[in-house]
Amino acid sequence: MKIIKRILIILIITFIIIASIITVYFIFQTNKRTYTDNDFNIETIISSTDYDNDGIDDYSDILQGAKIEAEKKTKYKSAYYAGGYPPDTEGVCTDMVWRALKNAGYLLKDMVDEDIKNNVDEYPRVNGKPDPNIDFRRVPNLKVYFERNQISLTTDLSKIEEWQQGDIVVFGNSHIGIISDKRNKNGIPYLLHNAGQLLREEDVLEIYNKYNPITGHYRMKEL
């Protein structure tokens, strides 16, 4: 019984510590001052394309779509879905990207599926066997797609003016997100992403880059 009590006490203390860390992190992230392009005399790039004809340029639309997804705090769940699309309440990091692009009128699934169909050898992760139910939700495939079809940009975070709202960033071959319009005191932009974390818009680009280096930075082409 003493051993059980000790284990319970240890578990309770561990829970309290973890809860305290999460609380402190949440308070720190939500109360820290954020900055914008104007604070660093950075010109915000506005797309000349309004693909869905809603009166909002594509880059702003993509940013808005990512913010909507971030605010929903979609449950992080990795699964295989017939038809490809997960329920609106579920998703992983790649789902934030296609949902953000959909807000601008782009159907990333169709775009990726078409490119894989015509260039399957360019997609090692597909291994010669396309599967439209999952291909567009795999980070390595998205990296190849954006590298082949959209604008490739710097991966150097010190070039802060080249990081713009609505850009897409890939970490290694395992994570992907959208660049926010918020910046930290050094001008490094925030990241909109889903890794199952409490806050989906965070000042984490530098820390992520340290442990899972940025391997791709992309922007949708203007049509």
C-alpha cells in the first residue's frame, strides 16, 4: 500500500508540474508583445491574384484560412480517410495547409494528385503507387509539390523581410505550417500550425528550426 501511495503522490506531483509549465507557457505566449511588418519597415507583399474572387488577395486569404483553423484548435488525429479528407474537427499539420489554401479557392488535394499522376517518379514517398486518399496529407509529398510548382524562397530566418504572411514552411520531412502576420521582437514571424499543441499560432520558428531544420519555404505563384 505504501508503494502505491508513493506512486500516486509522484503522479500527482508530476501532473501539477506539467500543468504549471503549460499554464506558464500559455500566459507567456498570450501576453507577450507581438509586432507587425510596419514595426520593421517591411513591405507586406500582397498578391495580385484573387483566385476565388472574394475581394481578398490570395496571400491574405491563405493567412485568414490558417488563422481560422488555428482558432478552431482542430483535434490532432492522424488517420487514413476514404476520400482523403478528414472530418472538419480532425486533422494534422498538413490539414491546416490545405484548409488555408482552400480559403483562397485552391484545392490542394486536386493539385497534388494531378502532379503525382503526371510525375510519379518525382515523389519518392509515393513509391510508384499513388493513393489520392492520403498523398496530399503527407509532408514529403507536399514538399515536392511546392518545390516543383510554386515559388521557392530562403530558409534563412535572419532575412526577415523575405518571410511573409501566408507563406508555407516545411521542417525536415515531418512538419509543415503557415507563416503568420505576427512577428516577435526580432522580426521573426510566428507560425500557424497543428502539432496538437494548446496554441496554434506561436513564436516557435527559431526553436523548431534548431531541432527540426527548415528545409522548404514557399509562396503561391501569382496567376
